Amino acid sequence: MERAGGCTMKTALLELSTTHEGQFLADAFARFNEASARLEEHHNELQEEIHSLREQLQEKEREIERAARLATLGETAAAIAHEVRNPLGAIKLFVSLLREDVRNNPASVKLVDQIDTGIVSIEHVVSNILHFTKEQPKLLTPVNIHALLHEQIALIEPLHKGRVSTHLDLHGAPFMPGDEHSLRRMLHNLLLNALQAMKFNGSINVRCDGTRQDELIIEIRDKGPGIPAEVLPRLFEPFVTSRNEGTGLGLAIVKRIVQQHGGTIEARNDNGAIFTIQFKR
């Protein structure tokens, strides 16, 4: 009996020991599986981050390549613009003398006026090219954006001859640090772009929000046909335009001025084109 009882006790202890070892192994495998799952999850996160960083690096490389191409293009364009400007001045002088000679001949005067219009158009292109290659302004002073908006809206009125209604919605402080000449050109180019998009017939809404102390937002909306989908991604690149009469420099100059002032600009479509500019101040 003692021997039988001893065997029973020994068997029970062996089973208990086996059960304990089994539970220990099961717990160990569970912890191993959890650790493996965490490692796999962390590995997937790292892979996603590496993929994102690789895409960002490729985009930066493309930006550097574009910047290098634009720098070369800008230098070439500036050299050409200077070469064009000198003979253009002489042509203007000769046209003015010719106008005096034919002032009694209405048909000839009309032809001279057409030549003069062409000269003005070329001057505008040359001016845009030179401004596009202009370096960042060194001295920034307080600029009243509200005053510039009133000024530029008044200046475009003779262009549309009352066929375009303009609405100003101004809020908050109007001042921001900037180069007044550059900001004036920026607003003029945006308003002129809106007029041309609508073929000088429609409405333009301009909103300026300076209610926040640290930023100023300008939004210009037109009721034109909007920006073509194929043009939108490259809208602010030089010489990109959807109009036959455009040079594609106006909006490139706008973006350059915005960037020189530490701001951002975005364009989208919503019953026309909407340009939104954000400046820090």
C-alpha cells in the first residue's frame, strides 16, 4: 500500500510538473508572439516612413532640378530682355516721329497706333521678364495692403470699362512688412489675370483678412471658366498659360513675390478661379 501510495504521489507530482512546464511554455510562446507582432508592426511603420522619406527626397531633388533650370532660364531671359529693351526704345522714338509726319492722314495714324500697341505689349513682356529675375528686396517696410487693393482695383477699371463688378471685403489690420512695389505688381497681375480669364466681363470678389496678429490672408475670386485641370498643377511655372495671348509670366511673378515675402499661394476652382495668399507678419 505504501508503495502504491508512493507511486500515486510521484505520478501526481510528475503530472503537476508537466502541467506547470506546459503552461510556462505556452506563456513564453504567447509573449514571443506578442513581441513578434509588435516588431512586425514597428517594421511596417519604419518601411512606410522610409517610403515617405524617399518620396520627399525625390520631390526635393525635383525641386532643386527645377530651381536650377529656372535660374538658367532666368539668366538667359534677362540677357535677352536687356538686348530687346535698347532697340525698343529707338523704335518708340521713330514711331512718335512717324506719327507727327502722318498726323493729317487718319488711315496712317491708325497703322501707327497699331504699331504702338505692339510696342507696349513687347515692353510689358520685357518688364515681366526683368521682374521675374529680380532679386529679393533687401528692405521691407510696413505696407498698407488695403490701400494697394483700392488703388489696383481703380487702375483696372479703364480696362474693363464697367463690364466687371468688383467687391472688396476688408477686415482687420491692413499692414504687413514688404516691398511696396513688388506687392503692388503682385496684386495687379492677379487682378489682370482674373479680368483676362473672364474676357473682361463678370465679377471679381477680393477679401483681405488681417484679424489675426500673426498673419494676413488675401483671396481673389473670379467668375470665369476656372483653371483647366491639365494646367492647374503647373500654373505658377514660368511660360505656362492656357490663353493664346498670355506669356505665362504673370502668375510666375506672383508666386516669386509671395515666396520672397515668406508667404504661400494656392489656386483652386469653385465656380471660377480662387487664389488664396497667406502672409506671416
